[in-house]
Amino acid sequence: MATAPEVPKGQQLNKKDDALFKSVSKYYESKQMKKALKTVNQVLKNNPEHGESMAMKGLILSATGNNREEAYDLVKQGLFKNLKSLICWHVYGLLYRADKNYVEAIKCYKQALNIEDSNLPILRDTAMLQIHIRDLKSLADTRQTLLQKKNGQTRANWLGFAFAHHLQCNYECTLAILDAYEGTMGLVEAKYDLSEYLLYKILVILESKDYERVLTEIAKHKEKLLDQEFVQSALAAAHAGLGNTKEEVECRHNLVEQNSENLEFVNRLVKAMGGKLLEDERTDEDIKKTNEIVAELRKEFPRSQVLQKLECDVSVGDTLKAKLEELLKKYIIKNIPSIGSLLKSFHKDPPKREVLQNMLLGIEKEINEKNTVLGEPANKLCIVSAWNAIANHYLMLGEYETALSYCRKAIEHTPTMEALYALKFNIMKKMPDEESQREATASIDTARKLDLADRYHNTITVKRYFKVGDWEEAEKVMSAFTYKSPNETWTTVLEMQAMWYEIAMGDCLYKHGDVINALSKYLLVDRHYEDIQEDQFDFHHYVGRKHNMRAYLEMLRFADDCKNHKFYCNSASRVVRCYLDLHQLGEEECKKRLLQPFEEKEKIRKASLNKDHSEREKDLAVTINYENPLKAALPFLQTILKYRGTHIETQLLAIEYYSAAQQPLGTLRAIKQALSLPESSKSVPLKEAATKFFDTMAKTELSAVVGKIVSEQKELILKQFS
């Protein structure tokens, strides 16, 4: 252990000032910032060269939101006065952490640990930052140090050490640590905590593919395991890994018994029993066997809607007709509005599509002539349900006029059913003429007004108004949705992290030519994802004490890949597009194109906000990089190339970016990546982009190496478009 360093001359405090300095920390920790600042100023008045007091003053100023530059200056001055102060280095690390510069914060914490390597709070803070930035090797070392310093007396430190190795996929080491933990500390007594710990250990064993040990552990602790869904899933996976088909089927069957409406459980059971689903290659024998399996399960679980739908999906011929009749009869007699979504899977298969069409038209005829539905007495709404299904069917076929005629008949019969107006909207928005587009907007607004509590129709209506450029009407609808005044709606939307709204508003503003306001809306989505990442801090300390390791692991894995979500990728591509426009047009021109009615309304809205709402909006504000738009766009481009690199639109955006950045090799790489995609040969924009690139390169002076690469690739690439 490092010995405490000698306090430099001039850094000692007398008893009175030392007591005051200690109270500063207490005031800071209890968030009494005014008292803390007053007290530290009193210490500095008596001891103007005291480095630790300077550092604490800087920390307090940072926490109160005052000048951050002054805060950093004070901490640096404090370090200069007392370079061997644990407090100064710790405070410096806290400032960096507040600014989300976690790498620098860890460096400061390590400097503090060089002074006092047994300081447990700093060790814990270091471990927390290391797991946050996924510095897993260093995390394992820090966790081991924490365990050794506490002499293995804390369960959280044992689990933290094991978890650090688990994240690195060091399963053997993880299990050895967990075994040592059990031998040293014993198992926890609380039922839930014990169950969670044992299930976490089983998860580690399962991921290590030691299937025999999974079975042994579950058998050993069977009575203590509370999450039976996970237990059965683990047993099924272990038996599948060992080739024990009979036992796997039994476990999968137990899961379906628990929840027969879980599609994943049902599909895995069918596959375990030897069936093959639609996504698999199937022979006639496979189809027959799968039908028998599903029919057997239907008898066992007659009320399962998932199995009833699956039975129709896997059936063919006369069996399909019988099963489809049974399914449609239920939906039409009960007038279930979601019948349209039911029909989608049948449209993937042309023979099934034809059977479906004939059956729907036959049902309509039977209702009109006999007032029955496949032999059952029809009620007044059966004909409406049939027309609804037929309209949805023709919509999926792309026969919009026919679909619209059936939809209008249904509305004329029952004008109070909101689902019919939503269907009319879905049909008419596909039509190219302006009159149809206006009628589509009116239809979805009518659907919304018929049920003001329906959030789905509210959302679609808001999106629609934004799409047609009517941002004022969209805001009015959203204010009714949030139950706030129109001036407070935007603050509420920000706090709700309603990313769809921000993207839709950005698209509307961009359509009006307002690049800057559109960009600010798109950047908010990135801000929300930053907040999602920061939310992990709420769990880093908590989980080890509560043994929720499985949920914690799932959360970390989600956070590692959360930017793969469509909301983020959609907004990121738009951010790149806006920054490219900002680069090409310039800041002055973009500011001239600001949408003045929107700007004026924003000024009025902000002026009417109370102090609380105004502060909340400032906290969520984003910054646009006017000085170097291409540099600002690059991280967003890299993200969408990582997650959406197989989309030709992404590669076209990359070509445009690297061309604007005058990076010919980057542009060439993007062209070649685009050409490797299946749809590239038919892409006119790709051909135009490639031709433009090589024409530009022919007029540009390149280095010998780059020029040689470009000329070699030119013929090869252009040949692929001929």
C-alpha cells in the first residue's frame, strides 16, 4: 500500500479552517451549493494558496452551472499548488465525468489511486466508468483490486469481478470466481436474490456451451429457481445442444403450456418436433408432417390464436381452404377490425392469395344472398367486416380503385367505425393525384376525431400533417394528444423522447427549405440516445447488490447496439444530408432560408414559457457545428455505414459525403461497396454518381498513387453498368 504523501508547504490548514473545509464536502454531497460556496470562499480568504479548496470551489461552480472554464481553471490551479493531492485529482476526474469525457476522468482517478491505492470510493467510481466505456480488461483489474482491498467481504465485489470476466467471454474464469464466491460467502438467503444469482450462473454455463453442467445445475437447485420460463428455455437449449430431441420437445412444450400466444415458443416447438415453417425449404413430405404437428398442437391448445394463424400459414390445398374458412368466419362474425393485418402473410404466396380472394368474394356474395357467413347466421356488421377485408386485400394487391370502392361502401353502411377511415387513408395516400392526397389527410383526421383517446390514430394524423407541410395543424393535434397547451407541447415532446415527432417535424421543415431548424430536430434524436447511454449509470452500482445480473447483462448488450434502431439510423442519415447542405450552401445562405412563420411562432412560444419550462428546454438544447459541417457529419455517417451499410441509399450518401470532403479513395470505396449490393446494377443514381466521380477525377490533379488506383478501377466499375 502506498504511504500517504507529505503535505506540501503552505497547504496545511489550522484546526478551524480544516473543520470548515470538511463541511464543504458535506454541503456539496447534500447539494447545499450556496452554503458550500460561501464556506469554501471563507477558507480561501484565510488560505488563498490552498489547492484543495480551489479544486472544491471549481467543482461547486461546475455543479451550479456557472462558467465551466473558470471551474477548470480553479481545479488546475489547485493541482498546480498541490500536485500530490488525492482530492484535487478526484475533483478533476469528477469535472471530466460531468462533461462526459470518461477517458480523461479515468486517467485522473488513476492518478488519485497512485497517491492512495486503497481508496474504495475512487476505485468504485473508476470501475463504474470503465464498464460504461467498456474498457473490460481494465475493469477486471479494478474489480480484482476492489475485491482484495475489502478482503472478499462484499457480495457485490465478487459479482462485479465475475461479471467483468463474463463480459470478456472468459467463461471458465467467471465460473471459477462464482464457485470461489459461493465457498467464501455462501449463498444469499433471500429467495429472489438467490434465484437470480443461480439463474445468472446457469446463463454463464449455457453461454459457455457446457450443456451437461447446465442440466446438473438446474437439477441441483430446481426448487430455488423462480423464473420457470428461463429454466425451461435453458433446459431446451441444453438438450438441443446435446441432441436430446425428446427432452427438448418436452421443455418447449412446457413453454407453450405457459403461454400459447407466444409465437417464438410455438415456432421453436414445431421445429423441435421436426416441422418446417414458411422460411424453410420444404418438400411435400415436410409440408405434410408440419401440418400434422400443428394440427396436433391445435387440438391440445384450441384457444391459441397464434396456432390457428400458423395452421393457415403452413397449410396448402384443400386443408388451407378449410382452415382459412374457420379463421375468416371468426374475424368476420366478430367484426374484428384488425382483419387487414391478418391477411398480410397470405399475400406472400400467390396460390394462397388467389384462394383468399375467391373466399372473400364468396363470403360477400353469401352474406348478400343468404345472410350467412360460411353457414353461420350473419349479423348486421358482417357485410362491413367482409368489405373491410376485401378492401385490405385489394390494397395489398395495388388495385387502389377497387379497394377504395369497397371501403366507401363500408363507410356508407357504418360511418362511425374509425378503422374504415384509417383504411381509406392507407388507400388514398397511395394515389398520385392531389385531390386523393387531400382526401387521405381528411380521412385520417376523421378517424382520430371518432376516438380521441386512440394514440395510434393521433400519431398517424400528426405524421400526416407534417408530411403535407402543415406543421401548425400537426402541433395543434399533438397538443391535444399531450394534454398540454400548444406552447408547452414541445417541452413535453422533448421529455417524452418522442423521436418520431422530431423526425417528422424535421422532414417538414426540410421540405420547406429550412435546413437549420430541420437539422436541430434531427440532432435531438442523437441527444436522446446519449441520454439512453447515460441512463446506464443508474444501474452500475445498484445491480451487484441486488443480484439482477441477467437483466443488467441484457441492458448492457442492448446499449451496445441501440443505435441500430430505425429511429436513430433514419435521423442520422438526415443529419448527414443537412450537414452536406450546410457545407455546400454555407451558413449565411442557410440562415436566409429559415422558415419565417416557424421562427416567429417559436419566438412567441419561448417568450410565453415559464422559467421551469424554459430551463428544461435549455437542458435539452443541441449545438449545430457551422464551422466544420463535414467533420460533424462524419460520426453519423460511420454509424449508418455500420448498421445500414447493405442499403444502397447509405452508400450513395457516403459517395456524396466523401466527394464533398475531397477524399477520392473514400468515394471509390463507397462506390465499390454499393456495387456489391444486389440492386446496384439497376440503380440509376449509382451510375450517375460513379460517372460524375470519374469525370471529376479526370479534371483533378491527384497524387501518383491515388491516380493509379482511380484509373485502374474506372474501367472495372463503369463496365458493370454497361
